[in-house]
Amino acid sequence: MTAQKAIRTAVLIGVVWLSSVAGECQTGSLVAGFNEPPNVTIESPVDGAQYPSGATVEFEGVATDPNGCGGPCGMTGNSVVWSSDVDGQLGIGTKFNKSDLSIGDHTITLSATDPGGATGTESVGITILPHSAMPIVLSDAFDDGSLPADRWDLTVATSGTGQVTQHVEHRLQDGNPVGFRYMEHRWNPGPAFISVQHFYTAATYDPGTEGAIDHIAYSEDRRQFNPPFAGAAIGTLFIVEQGGTVYSMFITGGQFTSEQWEHVALPGLTAQDFTPAGLDFSASGTPITFGYARTNTINGTGVITTQHGIDNWRVEIHRE
């Protein structure tokens, strides 16, 4: 009697999978009606993702058979198959990792097939890039509040009849959005000039071993605090050091006055954008250290302090 009721229900609602054990989701035979295909969702990788060659790509998805167990039933094992239009079948199941995908564009498809032969699919596109196509990023968000000697190095140059000093610290608030690198230039009566070169020494780039540089993208956030007089400006440069020579270029007009955080970006920089001439981005070039500089000239006779900050310092190295 129970089986007859179950079959009548199948005719009305579409499909029933017969189970040999009460309460379990078992594969079985299509009894009657329409077999709705599985619902499939790819959670990883996301559409449009890019990975360097050799990187581990995590494959994770969900497949549900709407006709199983008297209702939606999770699927796994051999019924769930991942494939690439370039590399063919990649694996089975709802989750695994793979690190040997071919370089190029891939359409990744997750397919789930239920016992009645109905298949549901979903696809995303990803790109595997050669190492040279992935930018190398050097950056500092200054969020740790410390001032480690092994991360930044200073070179200070002064001139003029006045006395001028500098001070640097990392603060954990008032940055953009959290911590930032705080700087002061202090004058004790008399005109003077100061230039402070800040070099990021936690990492360098060697074109000879890591590849020739096609171009560099530089960006930073910057602001003044409590300008000592109306129109006070801070000189600002992007600098690199190679073979004992410092090469520089002005950032957005060479100075800033804003008392609010402002973002500046310099994309597509080549060796020819720096002075003096001679910076070598080719595979014959020697190691390069990157940084920034702040400068001030004060012609007054009073005690003056300029206060300013930098945040989200970032260099992207794009290789040939």
C-alpha cells in the first residue's frame, strides 16, 4: 500500500528515487515524470580570477539534486566533475586544489549528473599568467605602529644657515584608514633646506635575476597636519637607488598642501622618467631599492615645524 502511494505521488510531482533503506538518500531508478537537472554553483575560483603559473587554485562548489531524498540532496564523488576547456578533466568532488594548470585563459566548468542522467553545469573564466606577467608588489600600510630599523632607511641632507632636524614615527590612528608614517621637519631660527630620503629596505628588485622591468606603477596617500602658515607646501618625490646613485621624479607637481588625505598615482613609469639619466631597467641592471623623499625650504627666521604623513605606499613592478 505504501509503495502504491509513493508511485501515485511520483506521477503528480515528477520523480521519486527508490531507497532500499528508510531515511537514506540512495541512487535508484526514475519512476515517472520529469527529471529536473541538478543545481550547480561554483564558489571558487571566482569568475575573472588571475593566478601566476604554478599557483595553487582552490576548486570548491556545491551540487544539489532537487529530486533526491524526497527533496534537495547534496551530491559529491564521481557524479561531480570539474573540467577546463584547455586541460580537460581536472578532478571530481566538490572541493580540491590544483597547481599545474596551463598558462592562458581557461573556462572552468563544474558538472553534476544525477542517477537519471540529467546534468547541471556552471562555468567561470580564469587566467593563468606567466610569472613575468604578474606584477611584483612592494608596499607598506604602516599599520603595525612600530618603526623597525630593517624596513625603512633614511638619508638626510640639509643646507643653509639655519638649523633643521627631522623626526619620523609610525602612528596607529589618523591614517588612511588606520596607521600611517608621521614626519616632522623642524627649523630653529634661520633659513635652511632639508631633504629626507626614505628607502624601503625590506625588499629590493634585481632585474638581472628577476627579469627586466617594462614599467613601474607608484602610488601613495599623503597629507599635511597643522600647516605653520598659509600656503605651506611639502616637496614630494618618488625615488629609486641603483648602483649607489639616487634617481628621482616629482610626484604630481612636486609638492602638496592638502590637510586631508589625498591619493596620488603614477602609472606606466619607465627608466626615462627619472633624473639623472642612467637608470637601468634591463636584464643587465643591478638591484634597485625604492622609496620616496620629502623636502622643505624655509626662508623665515622663526621656529617652524612642518608636519605631514604618508600612507599606503605602493610600488608595482611590471616585467617585460
